[in-house]
Amino acid sequence: MPYIKNVEHEKVFPLAGEVQVQPGQVVSKTLAQNDHVSLTLFSFARGEEIGTHDSEGDAMVTVLEGVGRFTVDGEVYFCRAGESLVMPAKKPHAVYAEEDFKMLLTVVFPLRG
């Protein structure tokens, strides 16, 4: 069983092409999920959002296409294709699509034990 799923292995591919923008939707595709890390591709149609929430782990977004607006603990950041932002664990954050955009979300969770 592969650790990274839902994409072909040993093949070069454009990551942004693995998820499509759908009008009026936020689309996600899980690539890995366990107790330590989560990798998820997202596409956002313009005007869509994920409301304010927090996470037990540090969350890093890397924008693949377009522009996203990220609010972290009340501070607003804009990320464009090729840019990343770390949203620290337990700080409230939200995502809003200024335009259609795609991102890779990596969450690293604290060690338990």
C-alpha cells in the first residue's frame, strides 16, 4: 500500500492538474493522511472559502495556480502561484478565493505519546 495515494508513482506530472476548479465549489483530493502528516490538494472557485477554524498541527499552503487570501489570527495574507504560507498550530485561520485558485495543503501534526 503506497503512503502517497491518488496520483501515479514514478511519473512526472503537473500537480495542479490533479484537481479541477468546479464552479461554486471547493474541491479536495487527499494525497496522504496519517497521525503525523496530511497532504491535500484543493481547488477553489472564485468567491468560495473555508471559514475560520484551527488545527492541531502547523499548516503550510503552497499556491499552485491563481491567488488565495489567507487570514491567520486576524492578519490577512495574499499568496500567488509559487508562494507558500505557514499557519501555526492552534491559530485561527481561513481561506478565501479572490479568483479561481489551487493549492497544496501540508499539515504536520505534533508527536503524540
